[in-house]
Amino acid sequence: MNVIYPNLISEIAKRGIKKSRIAKQLDISERSLYSRLNGNVSFTWDEAQQINKCFFPDLDINYLFSNN
């Protein structure tokens, strides 16, 4: 079963954050980031924390990475 992150994807779009910036912050390729966002590969806990801290410090990590 693939995990998809609608809240994360929505917040990235709402705030106009370039996915390339997120990939660079995580030190992964954009392709790897897209695999994570599409649910083909899971984010690690460290990656989730980095995204939350660097791009969405005002949002709860559980909200961002909820799959519903």
C-alpha cells in the first residue's frame, strides 16, 4: 500500500516552496523526493523532521505526514 501525503503536498503548493529546495535540504535527488511524495518510498523520520523544522515549523508534523 502506497502512503501519500496530501497535507504535505498541499502545504508545499500553498507556500510556493520549490521541491528542488526540499530535495537539496534532504540531500537527495528531486526524483527521490518525488518517489517519497508519491508514496513509492517512505520518508525517514529524520527526513520528516527536517522538512517540518526547515519549511513548516508552524505546523504539526503529524498533520503534515498524515495520509488522510
